[in-house]
Amino acid sequence: MLAGTNLSKSYSSGKVLENVSIQIAPGQICGLLGRNGAGKSTLFKILCRLIKPDTGTVHVYTACPKPIGGIIEKPGLYPYLSAADNLKIFAGIQKIATDATSINQHLIKVGLPLDRKDPVRNFSMGMKQRLGIAIALLNNPEYLVLDEPFSGLDPIGVASLIQLILQLSAEENIGILLSSHLMAELSKCCHFLYVIDKGKIVNAGTTNQMIHAHIQRYSITAKNIAKAQIIRKYQPIMGINDVKITCPADEISAVLQTLFQEGFAVTACTPELTLEQLIENPVS
Amino acid sequence: MSALLFAELLKLIKQPKTYWALGAIFLIELLILVTAYYQGSTILDILLDSLKQSFYFEGSLLNGNLILYIVLNGLWFNVPLIIMIVTSGILTDEYKDGTIQTSLLQAVKKQHFILAKYIVAVAFTLVVIAFMMLSTCVLAYTIFGKGDLVVYLNTLNFFKSADAFKRICWAFASGAVAMVFYSLVSITLAVWIKEAAKTWIAAALFLVITNLLLKLDLGTPMLNHFFFPKLMDTWQQFFYFEIDWFPIFLNNAILLFYGVVLTFIGTWTFHKQDIG
């Protein structure tokens, strides 16, 4: 278990974290949702022991030489070195294998090509994120902390990174804490969500709980959806290929069933949950 | 610790900046050689015309030893400036690229991490001085040959060719101690300042102030003896007619002691401060 308890941190500019408690179990994926400047990176740095909290404690119940791996703010890489050389440097400083086979295994694990020998400054953001994760995973940490891992990625990059995160959690039982200001990405991969605002945890719960408690809008995609009768009850806003309806989570299954009965083949139904809703309406 | 040292060396070797620094020093040497080749004889003839009527000088006074002495004078400003820029970059680049966070998220001790940087900075400085001396020796002796050395320090001092070479070698060794001190200062400044451009400005300022304070008299010989700017030109003492070994040894020992103290302060500060 990785646990931060009653963590507070202030700088000359003001209080950044106030009495924050957070915990991640092995194999669990936790999301930390908050606006820019809410205190996410500071919390991550404290959990990784890069900065000291003014009050509170961090406990990692593990015997690993490197309990936590992570990327904070951006993947910190040597831009003039290749991916393999970056891995060699970070593996070498902690005296773990740096032979070509081991380095290649680390690259394969995160889906990076073995034939790229050029400096990482030429890499795309997605590739840098993957290399950052490969470095974070060196020496088999039990927990992974990823700060804004989806920023700068295209939708394919996001989907592929989510796949990698799910795989690491399921196959290697790694506890993962990710932050983002985008609900959609976190809801796709997190078991548990924390919402942070102005340095305080203002909402927390399982992802299902949070979605169930807060979702009021759905985007439904189907051919000729504008002609459907059932959606007229739910303040529909027509888009080019979809319709947005305001509907409580309890009723969405019935709506979809009715659409099916009316002869509409629904191809997508996406809940739309905003960060503001989670900040303003905590789960009781 | 050995793994960290190896990693630091690897980074230094793979960084283009390292070769820019060596290239800059080589360029300065070349400029000195070219200037000396085309104008050196004329200037020396004007300066020493009257002396040549009274004394016999073996070989040309514009010789490899004189060129080496001129290059040695780069130890006043340009060489330490280049060294301070590169060595401070050993740490400030890590802050800029975020690799300091990545490194400290590995199973690495903070004190070992920074200590490795201090040690590699010292090693780099010694390599630079060795490169500077060897490249100048090869070029200067090949182009200008050997000969007696004339140096003006309060008065004109003349040294036979073989003696001059020995003194130059010792001066490079003593100068290397001063350069090591500067490199340790630059890493310590980087620990405090973190940002590359600000650290360079601070390093240049430190260098200028040190040179300005060199002639400052603190009143008592004891204070003067321990005042670090007065220790930076110890290498010059090899060009007085009589070499006084004890103060040279003492000055360098004090400077090394200051270097160790700086390293300790820098390591302690780094250990205490937040990263990020």
C-alpha cells in the first residue's frame, strides 16, 4: 500500500496542499483529477519523496529497493541520447542489467521500436511518454506515478497508453496513480478517483460511484437519431452525427432499450462528466 | 557510487557541449599561435631591442616556451569561464531536461548523485588542462621550436629552455588546482541557482570579482594568506627567478581545502533541498 496521510505544503506564494490523504493498493489504478495548478504535481512529488511536506507522512509498505517509479510533469530524458542509451544510464545508476537483451526487453514492454537509434529529442511525445514509463518501470517498482501522462498525445496515443496502463496493473499488479484534468481519459482506466481542487481533496470514490452520482449527460450516436421519439423527453441537443441528452444514470439503459425498440442501431453512448461537476458536488 | 560516476562520464562524453568547450580552448590556442606567428617577432623586437645589445639569448625569444606561457595566461579568465559553463551544465541541464527527477526516482542516494557530479567536474577540468597543455606543447614546439623564456613579473626574468619547460609544467599543475576550485564553485552555484543562464552569469561574476579582489590588501598577512582570490594566481609564482615551494604548496593545499568545504556545502544543500 502507498499512502500519503494529512499532507500539507506551502510555498511563499501560498498553500499548495492542505491536509491531503490518499492511498493506492497494489494493482489498483487511481486517478487524480484536478484543474491546472490544483496541487496534483506537488502531491506527486511528495509521494515520490522529491519534496518534503510541511506536515503529514508518506508510507510505502514494500521491501523493493525502488518502491515508486514515475513521470512528473514531463518525461525527463537526456535529449542527446538514444532511447537505449537513456535506459542504460538509468539502469546503470541503480546497478541493474544494461546488456542489449535487457534493454531491448524494456523497450518492447512499452511498445517502443528497437530500430530507433537516433536521439530522443526526435521522438514524438507519445514515444517519450512510453520511454518515460519504461524508465519508471526499471528495477520493478510496486507503484507507478504518472503526472498528466495523456497531455500532448493524439487520440491513438491516448488509447494505446491506456491499454499499457491497464496491462501493467493487471499483469504485473502495479499500483498506478495518474493525474489529469480530463475526466474522459481517467474514467476509461481508473478503479478509483480522487478530485483535487485548490490543494484539497474535494471528492473521492470508485469510478463507477462517481459516474453514477454525477453523470447527467450522454452523447448517443446512431443513424438518423434526430428522428427518435424517446430522446425528446431529455432536452436533446443535436450534433452532426450524435445527440446529447440530459438524463439520470438510472434511466440511460431504458433510453437505449427504447431506441433499439424504435429501430435505431446505437453505435456509441458516451457519458459526459465534467470536472466542475465533480468539484462542486462531492459524493456524500 | 562507481555506477553513478560511470553514468556521469558517459553523459559528459556523449554531450556535444563537452566538445564545444575543448574546441573553444583549441581555437584560443590557434589564435595565439597565428598572432604570434605573424606579429610576435615584431613585438618582441620592440620590447627587447635594448636588452639584446647587452645579453645573448639562446635561440629565438619567440619560441614554444613563450607561447606556452601566453596560453597559460588563459587561466586568468577564458579557461575558467569555459570550465565553469560546462561544469555547471552538468547539473543545470539535469534541472532543465527534468532528468534530475527521473534520476532521483530511481534507487539512487541524493548525496551520491551530487557527489558524482562534483567528481566528474573535477575529472573534466583536469582533462581540459591536460588537453590544453599537450595540444599547445605539440603545436608550439612544432611551429616555434624551443628556446629561452623571458617573462615580465615585476622585473624581467629569463629562464633557460629546459628550466622554462619544467616551470611551465609545474605552473599547469598548480593552475589545474585553481581551475578545479572554479569547477567546484560552479557546481555549488548550480546547486543553489538551478537555472543555466543565471548560473553562468553568477559564475562569470564570481570570476570577475575574484580577479578584481586579487590585489586587495586585507591588512594582515594572515588574512591575505587565507583570502581565496589571492590563491588563484599561485601558478604565476613559478615564473619568479627563485621558486619558493612552501607558499606554493600551502596556497594549493588551502585552495583544495576550500574546494572540499564547497563540495561538502553543496552536497549538504542538495540533500536538504526539494527537487522540482
